[in-house]
Amino acid sequence: MDVPNVPETVQTRCCIVGGGPAGMMLGFLLARQGVDVVVLEKHSDFLRDFRGDTIHPSTLELMHELGLLDAFLARPHQETRTVSLVIGGETLMLGDFTHLPTTCKFIAFMPQWDFLDFLADHARANPHFHLRMQAEATDVIAEAGRVVGVRVSTPQGLLEVRADLVVAADGRRSTIRERSGLEVMNIGAPMDVLWMRLPKLPGDPSQLLGRIEAGHMLVMIDRGDYWQCAYLIAKGSFEALKAQGLPALRAKLVDLAPFLSGRVEELRTWEDIKLLTVEVDRLKTWSKPGLLCIGDAAHAMSPVGGVGINLAVQDAVATSNILGPLLKDGPVDPKQLALVQQRREWPTEMTQRLQVLLQNRMITPLLKSKGPVSAPWFVRLLARWPYFRRLPARVIGIGFRPEHIR
Ligand SMILES: Cc1cc2nc3c(=O)[nH]c(=O)nc-3n(C[C@H](O)[C@H](O)[C@H](O)COP(=O)(O)OP(=O)(O)OC[C@H]3O[C@@H](n4cnc5c(N)ncnc54)[C@H](O)[C@@H]3O)c2cc1C
């Protein structure tokens, strides 16, 4: 006789789907307020390669407010105080973080898995925090027009997590937002990214950030003993690039950064190169009764400016500030859920507008260009006047409407 597969049921105040920057930070902050929280992460660890690496001054400020900054900065990381681009062989400094009104006047580069491990380690010390790895939410459970939990697949079998509030923090391909039928406004992106590692050798330039030549662009992130490289290509052009063969790609990389010559052979097969499709979108409404979306699940960010992690963390802080005190008493009214969108929609929209502006005015023309490239006028203006460099540093480093731990 078949034994029915009866799911295990877990009851909690808040179920957070997704252990990325938004989900882990929110889980940590809610547990810190005494709210019982279950975070579900579908992978068995945080150790995946295709994660952004930037921890911005505003996120470092939050660490400072939490009393965790020294412990955080004790982990291996690199610091950058300025942002430069090499366009057509000319080096232009575009951002200077040293004037920011924050404790840390730099961007910290730390592999995101280390950042998430750090949050998980500190959160686990709190009895209200429960992290379940290898737990993939597959659907929402709705009763009487309200989301009351999620169905979860785990190696041990099915699980139902029932909660006063479900938070979708499961990223730009969010299952939860798709299953809940929330309407997405697609904004679009003209590029995709090829993600690859190349060896770093003594004598390499330090903190090299962006290199642009006709038709292609390379961003290199210093990860200590290797370069994490993001090579931008026009959207949908990966197959055409593959058809040209790996030697052609290697030559393009050397063209952008000649010091890579002799190392690009480390890219042995196309398996060494991951295609990351870039999406930019935003939900019309971030919540419905019993459910709230935050981070990329509410607004997928372009990699331009490397601000997505920061925005995801800021959403988490706003959610914790607004809903944490209410959640202690049980379910949250839909009007109160809407307050999170009211608080975070403006900074999100402003950031996405700027990203789209840069995509359209700078990245698309450069990716289409066949001849020699030169910096657009606004880039020259920033490079020429040190005072103007504070503006991009502020937008990238702090963003619009920064949040603080209450
Ligand atoms: C190519 C590229 C490069 C980027 N580089 C940067 C950068 O350098 N700096 C920067 O700030 N931003 C960068 N971004 C943007 C940044 O990655 C995102 O904005 C940010 O990670 C969003 O955080 P999040 O927590 O909302 O979502 P995510 O980081 O996507 O986290 C979602 C988590 O949910 C888990 N999950 C998904 N589905 C489920 C499910 N059904 N059940 C359980 N768990 C689930 C995932 O495994 C993941 O751990 C980049 C984006 C792209 C595309």
C-alpha cells in the first residue's frame, strides 16, 4: 500500500524565501527584534560564482550601526576609494568615495558568499533565527485570499512553512512573485555578461575597474589571487560570439587588457565562461495580503554601478524597521505591508532610471561602435572636476534615501 507523502509543517511569524543579501539581512534583523523567522535557501551553501562582490559604504554603515563593522572588515577583502574607467586607452577617474559622510569611505570587495556566511554566522546565534538550506519554495499557500505560507521541496521530502508573513527575497527569477501573480513592468537591458576568472600576478594594476574599447567592455574585480572578470556583450550575441571561437574571445580580452596576454589560455573551454543574462524590471505592486517582495524579487537590477546588493540590503532594513515591531503581534495589515513599497519605490526607480540612462547613452553606443571610442562628454566632465566626482560616489556608495538600523 502506498504511504501518502504527508508534508512536515513548520509554523513561524515570518517566512523569508531566498538566502541572498535581502533575505539574509532581513532574517538577521527580524530575529534581532525577537521575531521568529525561517529563511529558506534552495542551495546547500552560498558558494556560487555568479554573485556580485561589492559591499557599499552604506551597507558598511549598517554594519557599524549593528556593532559588527570590525568583525566584518577582519574578513579578507579589498578596498577601493575611487572608481576609474579606461576608455579608448585613456584612464578617467569617475568617482571619489573619500568625501562620503560615512564611517567607511570606500567600497569593500568581498566575495558575496563570505558576506552571506558572515550574516548567517551572526544570525544563527539568535534562537529566533532558523535557516534551512536545500529548501526550495515551489509555491505559495493561499487561504481566503491571503498568502499563509509556502510549499517547499527538501531532500528529506515536502515541507509546508506557514507564516503570518511570507517575504519573497528569491531574486530576479522569483518563483514566489511568479506564483502569486504580481504584475511585472519589464524595463529591459541591452547587454548580457560573460563571467570568468583569470589569474592575477604580482605587478598587475591594482583596483582596475572598467576597460572599454570599440564594441566591448571588461570589468575586472580584484579577488586577491585572481581576477573575476565581467565581459559585456550585446544582448543575445553569445551564440554569434561562440561561433567565432574561443581564440577570438581570448584576443578581445587581451585587446582590452594587454597584461592578460599569456593568461587568457586559462579559458580552456566555453565551460569556463558563464553567461549571465541581465534583466531590469520592477513590480507594480510589491505586496498582497500575507506576502511582500523585496530585493531583486521586487526589482531586478542591472549590474551597472554594482548597486543591486546595496538596494536589496536597504529594502531589508526598511522592511525590518517598518514591519518588525508589528510582526511581533501577528499578521500584518495589507496597508502596513504597502508602507515598504512607499518607502523603497522612489530610491529603486531613481536608481533604475540612472542605470537605464547609462545603458542607453554609454553602454549601447560603445557596444555597437566599430571604430575608435572616446569618453562621452559627461564622463569627461566628471573626470576633469574633482568636485563632480563626489556625485557618482554618493549615488553608488550611499544611494537615494539610505536606511538606518532602528
Ligand atoms: C551579471 C551581474 C553582476 C552583478 N554584479 C553586482 C555587483 O558587483 N554588485 C552589486 O551590488 N550587484 C550586482 N548585481 C546585482 C545583484 O546581484 C542583485 O541585485 C542582488 O544580488 C539582489 O539580491 P537579492 O537578495 O534580492 O537576490 P539574490 O542575490 O538573487 O538572492 C536570491 C536567493 O534566493 C535563492 N532562491 C531563489 N529561488 C529560490 C526558491 N524558490 N526557494 C529558495 N531559495 C531560492 C537563490 O539561491 C539566492 O540565494 C549583479 C547582477 C548581475 C546580473
